[in-house]
Amino acid sequence: MTAKIHLNRVHLQHLWRQMLRIRRFEAKCVELYQAQKIRGFLHLYDGEEAVAVGVASAMDPGRDAVVATYREHGQALAWGVPMAPLMAEMLGKREGCCRGRGGSMHLFDRSRRFYGGNAIVGGGLPLAAGIALADQRLGRDAVTACFFGEGAVGEGVFHETLNLAQLWKLPLLFVCENNLYAMGVPLADSEVETDIWRKAKAYRMPAEQVDGMDPVAVEAATRRALEQVRRGGGPYFLELRTYRFRAHSMFDTQAYRTRDEIEDWKHLDPLERLRTWMAANHALGDAEAAAIEAETASEIAAAVAFAEAGTLEPADELERFVLMDAVVQELPA
């Protein structure tokens, strides 16, 4: 593993394409939500796409694992979960990646080691430690990436997990998506130390703060972290400074921030930022960008058609999967 990124036009266009897929997928989800085809809660990733794409581009989906939050559409798409079953899950159809039982907040794909979203703030942290511990004990060459927001650092389980991860030198990458508002509370109103990476330093853990609006910076930082983790150096902590352009959820009135603040952050839009840079460096022409836009639109249309043609599980199967027989295997000594 090397921390270097080969920034050729193919890779740069891959980063932009992946971010575009997430942005357009979620825009379609807004339409479907407003049409009452998606029910329940919907938390969007608009503005934070560089985090999911940068981390996923440095890791190895299938070998490595990921634990996400309830704002996990971006991680799922970047990790390789196909868009069609993802959209079917959003619509609650049995063809979805969780048979329609998880919905927006609980996406899951065992075959890709995507261990899902988690509706509990900080709830994924101990789960990620458990997955990393299992990989360590079973001798698997794998790293678990655990995504969480800065609001989770106020939970006791944040500190417990960092402490155990460092004690046991777990192959764990902590990815703090610091979007500055834990739901609607400004970071400075909830934390005395607003540089979250310093909290990891208290556990003698290597940590750094990164521009989370730049997918190249995110990927480079992730590769640096993975070099150390894969060598057996234990966990690594990344604080990625980012910003969500939309509200916390579809029910949020955003009374805690101003339109001017949002517009200021939109000048750092990761999609426009990367596209402008690529255009200036002859890595993405207008015709190429239009072709990628068209391919993305076609993929989304096919995913929506697949989802809308899907089926709902019958009522007599409501209790299915609530309980299951567990097969317990002893870990090697």
C-alpha cells in the first residue's frame, strides 16, 4: 500500500463521477420523498460527497469493511452497493438490499462488508471495533472504516471505543465527518475543544484534520492512514471538515444557520471545485462531463424503474427475520 495517488484523468474523472452519482441519486430521492414514495426519515449527504468517495477510493471494498451513520447513501454508493437495490430499499421494496426492511437509515450489504447505517448517534463505533477485533483475531488482512459525525464525540461510547481500539491495536480507521452541526447545535456550543482530532491524540492515536470538501485530500489522507494501520500500527483518526448544504433531515427548518453561511460553503462545493480544476488542467472537457451526466441520469432512471416495479413483502411475513438461529464459531486462541 502506498500513500501516493496517481492523479491521471481516469482517476480524477472516477472521483467526480462517484460524487455526481451520489448528488443526483439524492436529488431524485428528494423528489420521491415529496411524492410520498419514500417514507420515514431522510438524511441527505449533499455537500459531503468528497468524504465518502475519497475514503472508498483508497480502501478495498469486499476485503475492508465499513460502518456508517444514518446519513449513509453516499458511503453505500461509493462502496459499490448497486444503485438499483439501493433505490428499491429506499422505497421499501423486497428487492432492496435489506428486503425493504431497513430503508434510508439502515442500508446494509453483507456481500460487500457494508455493515450498514445506524440510527443511534455513535452507535456504530463499538460495532466497528467488534468487526475490527474479529478480523484481527481471524488473521484477516482488512481494515474497518467507521464513519460518524462530530456530534458522536459527546457520547461516552466514543471515548470507550477509542481507548479499546488503541489498547488492542485494532485495524480501525475512525472517520469523523465534522459538518459543524450536530443536528442543529453549533460545534462551539457543544464542545470546548472544536478540533476533534485532538481528542484522539489524548489516546495517543495518530490523528489529523483534513479538508473534507476535497476528495483528493481525503483520499491522500486515507492512504496515509491505511499504510500505518495495515502495518499493524493500530487505529488512525481522521477529522474531515465538511458541510451539508441541505437540512439535517427533511423535517429540519434550519433555524440555527443562515442562508449566507450556506451560500459561502457552496463556494467549496466538492463537485464544482474538482470539475473546475479538471477543466483548467485539461482533465475533463465539456463533452466528457455531459456524457458522465447523461450516464448518471440513465443509471438513476433505471434504478427508479427497478424500484417502482418492485414488490412489498406480504403482511404474513412481518415477523420474519426478527429472530434468527445463530451459528456460533469459536475464535482461534
